[in-house]
Amino acid sequence: MSKTFVFKFGGASVKDAKSIKNLREILFNRLRNHTVIVVSAMGKTTNALEELLNLKLEDKPLYEKSAKIKNYHLEICRELFLPENLIFPAIENFFSQLDRILEKPLSKENYDEYYDQVVSFGELISSRIVQEYLCAEGIFCLWQDAREIISTDSDYRFAKVKWEKTAAQCQKHLMAKLERFPVITQGFIGSDDKGKTTTLGREGSDFTAAILAHSLRSQSVTIWKDVEGVLNADPKRFPDTVKFEELDYREAAELTYYGASVIHPKTIKPLANLSIPLFVKSFLNPDGSGTQIHHVDKPNTVPCIVVKDEQVLVSFRVTDFTFINESHIHQVYTEIEKLKLRVNLLQTSAISISIVIDKQLFKMEKLIAALAKDFDIRYNESLQLITVKNHNRKIMEELMSEKEVLLEQVTRTTFQIVVKPLAE
């Protein structure tokens, strides 16, 4: 069988009717049978569904928010389809299913599982609309429920992939279809052994594309973004950015680890293991060169700046005046692992451990509750973690200028600071 290709389109590339028409233009001259198209939720739908969950937690009315999300999708469909198209009852059915889930009780204890069942509707609806539109426009393709092919454990919101089972299910559900037509599926979601919907972590659609490419031994993966490729900094934050024509897998993996948002952190490894090239291209300029991520011998020396918002700096100070040792670090990390938190920065002193983590609902209070008897715990929220790879003195001074720096860490190649962001 011919090698497969994987295309991934993020939320910005399907945010409205005009964007979906543009997606069709991109695919028209590039699509072949052996292609899997991974689609994210439209625009800011995932955020909207998270807001719906917050209203549910606060026991506030859901109807107005739910109706707004539904009407957003229906308005897009009205611009793309004739009134009699079957997409309209399909969307009504999706929202009926969502309403039934939202009738069930939600608490701190079942939040993660509940989250996955609700937020997954963004991708399900989006992919269904895109598939129906492409077919209506003469680009015939098949819809595939990702939950039938991406097998995971039950670690809701941060599900871990069962690689062998996923590969077997890709062979079972995708190979015959791909011989006849391209296949459209959802990013971000999978299912556990109980058939429950799971998600792969926020912005996990890139990872889905890599999972499928690895399982199918694909020729390449192309991620379509609203930037020209991988840049050395966020162009919304920094002027005069530099686009990389190519990057080594290892360099790209480091940038995603530090928080570069252009690619999901877990995307690189399954591709690098099989030497599958990853292309990052612009859906606004599809003929542009983009960036190719593959094996590159020449090291990158261009400074790269990554900013992570909504960070929490947590300090654990021992209460019995003993010095910090490995057992204290192990104790803290054990609780962090239980809560599925990721440490973005670690620093120790004689009597304290400081970590920087992403802000997550309910997690901070659980972490404090688990460790309060052994540590005096202090924390600061709403911070920024700024990382510079291949730093120099000028960049370091500019980034620290007029900022309150709470933590600083420097190695030969990497400079990191935790700061309070400037008021806008």
C-alpha cells in the first residue's frame, strides 16, 4: 500500500465559514486517497466548553452559554450548506447528547472525567462539519471517530496512549478506508478500555497527528498554523522574529518542552523515532516554504524566546530546620505526579524547594492539602515563565528590564526567569 500522509488543521484554520472554504482550497491540489486529516475544535470552542463547565460547577444557568456555542456552529453551517443538508440535524443531535451529559452532577472529584466527556464535543462537531462540506464540494472523504482508533488509559484530561492497541486499531479501521478515500478525524480525543472518552492534554491535536503518523508509518505530517512556520519567538509579543527553514527534532522538542505553543510537546518523539518529517506551514500562505522538522546535523545558534503565561510559583519550606535533601524532593514530586502536574522549573536552596507549574483548577489546593503537614507552603499566581535558548547578555537584560523577577536560572545554553507580567 502507498505511504499515508497526515494533515492537521487547528482551531484558527476552521474558525468560520471563510476559513473552512480556505481549508478546501488548500486540500484541493494536495489531497490524495492515503491522507488522514486531523481537525481541532472550531475557533475558541474548547474555551467556551470549559466556561460551560465552570458555570456548572458554580451551579449557574447553562442555557445561554450552551445556546451561544450551538448558534456559533449553526451560523457557520448556514453559510456553507443549503437548509436541507443533513448537517443541521446532526449538530442538533450532538448538542442533545451534550445537554444529557450536563444534566449529570459535577464535582471536584469527578471533574477530570466529566471534562473529557464535555470538551470532546468541540472536535466531534468540527470534524463532522468539515467532512460534510468537503463532500458537498466534490472532495469525497470519510469521517472517522478518533475514539475507535486512539486507545488510552483512564487518566482523564492527560490520557496516555496505548501504542500497540492504537496501531492495531488504525490498521483495522483506517487502512481499507484510505485505499478508497481520504479520512477526516478528530484531534485531542481518544477512549479508554471502558469506552469512556478521554483527552490527550490541552492543544493535543498535534499529538493526535503524530500518533496516527507513527501508527500508520506515514510519509510525513503537515501542521497548518496561522504563522509562516516555526519562529524563534511569538510574533505577537516580539518584533523581528526569525523563521526557521528547518529544525532538528531535538531542538524542536526542547522548544516545545519550554512552552513554545506552535507544536504540542508530545508531538516530536513518535515522529523522530521513525524519522517521519514534520512540516509546519501557514494556512494563510499555503505555498510558503514553512519549516521542516527532521534530522539536522548543524546545531541551531539563533536565540529562541518562549513565554508561558498563567504560571504558579510554589515554594515548599521545611518546618523543622533540616536541610533539603532527596527525600523532600521525592515527597513533593510524588504528589505532583498524583495530581498530573508538570514542573516547568525547579530550584532548591538549603531549606526550600521552589517549582513553577501551570495553573490548573483545584490542583493547588490539593497539593497544599497533601504536603501542608511537612512544609510551609507559599505560592504566587498569574506569573510568566520566560525561557531563552541560546541566550546572550543583551537579550537577558532586555527581558528583565522593568520587571519584577521572582526566580532566575541560567545555564550555558538556557536562561529562565519567572516574572510578574507588566500591567496592560
